[in-house]
Amino acid sequence: MLIAVILSALAMTVIVAIRYLATSGGFALATRAKYPGLYRGLDAQMRREVVWSLASAAIYGVPAGVLAWGWREHGWTRVYSDVHDYPLWYLPVSVLIYLILHDTWFYWTHRWMHRPRPFKLAHALHHASRPPTAWAAMAFHPIEAISGAVAIPLLVLAIPIHVAALGLVLTIMTVMGVTNHMGWEMFPRFMWRGALGDWLITASHHQRHHERYGCNYGLYFRFWDRVCGTDEGLGDFARDHARAARRAGGGADAGGGGRPGRAA
Ligand SMILES: [Zn+2]
Ligand SMILES: [Zn+2]
């Protein structure tokens, strides 16, 4: 039995690591194509981001692997595989509930992590990436990785979700974790500007967190930042992009599609 649990934990760690390498690698390649030179001179930082992210993969993978084993063997967790166990309308609702609760957990733990002691002890590592790259998605100190690793396992123990809906939640989590750090805005303008953009978090919003630190703590939604008065609008990629264009040989496209203005 112990062997099966260990194998499940190992397998999940490998899956999380490969998911990270594939997603971050893919968006790093896209960055190189769209903004050549944006990551130039950041090789040592990116190596550090990869090492810490792979360490986080183990911290995320072990509890997830143990739970996956318990689910298969003993029916732990509220994850269901027959889509008719709950009404169909519950599928999108469950995804939304998971995203809202995960966002809430992230906002408050992240905000706490910016208090002087936990910042110095743990969260400073994430902010050592200046500017962050697509590889920084899971670059967290182990203490911070543990606080992130318990969120989804606690949710699957408490709130029913179809296995495919859970897959969608994990995909959104992974893609947003990477794209929020990659240094440019890939989403269409309506997602980060205007009525919808007022409530959604994309790269422009998290960019400002990495510029100013004491604001924009959320993960998916701007709800808590707005309610608590910590929302300081969108960051600005123009300077980084202009520098990248100069480094790449004087390309004319300094800002490109997705340069947010100041909205603070
Ligand atoms: Zn960040
Ligand atoms: Zn932070």
C-alpha cells in the first residue's frame, strides 16, 4: 500500500513538472517570437525560476498524488466521474466556485506574505524575478509553495466537481500562472479593459504587482483587491518592450498588441 501511495505521489510530481515545463516553455517560445530580446540578459534569473518551480512541482505533486490514490482506492474526495451525478448546470457553476474560492485563498495568503517577516522569509524569492518571465509561474519558496499546494486538495475534499471540470480549473490555473508573468498581454483587449477587464486579472494587472509590490494581490479576479482598496490598476509593458526592441536590433514595434495604458 505504501509503495502505491509513494508511486502515486511520484507520478503526480512528474506530471506537474512536465505540465510546468511544457506550458512555460511554450509561452517562452511565443514570447521569443513576438518580442525578441524581451528575456535577453535574464538567463541566470530564468535558471533560478526553473529550479524553484521544479521544487514547487514536488510540493504540489505529493499531496495531489496521495489524494489521487485515496480517490481511486477509497473514494476520498468529492471528485465524480459520471457527469449525471449532479445536474449539468452544476458543471460551469462548480468551475466558478473553485476559481472564486481559490482566488480568495490566494488573495489573503498572498497579502499576508507581503507582511515584512513572511516576505523576507519566503515571498521575496518570487519577487527576485525582475522582471518575471514565463518561467516564474511556480518560482516560490517552499513555505509559499506549501500554502499554494493545500488549496485545491482542500477544495476537492469539500466541494463536488466533475473530473473534467477539475481538469479545466487546473488548466486555467496553469495558463494564468504562466501568462500573468510572461511580460506581455496575450488576451484580447476586452478581457483586461472595460467592464469585464475591471473584474478579471491578466498579465497587465499582475505586472503592476511586480512593479509596486503593495497592491494587486489577486489571482483570477479583481474582486478582493477592489473591495479591500488594494487595486492600483494596470501595469505598463511599454518600457520593457522598447528596451527589448532596441536590443533585438531596433525593431519598430515597441509596444505591440496589448500595451495597456495607465489606469490606476
Ligand atoms: Zn507574481
Ligand atoms: Zn507578491
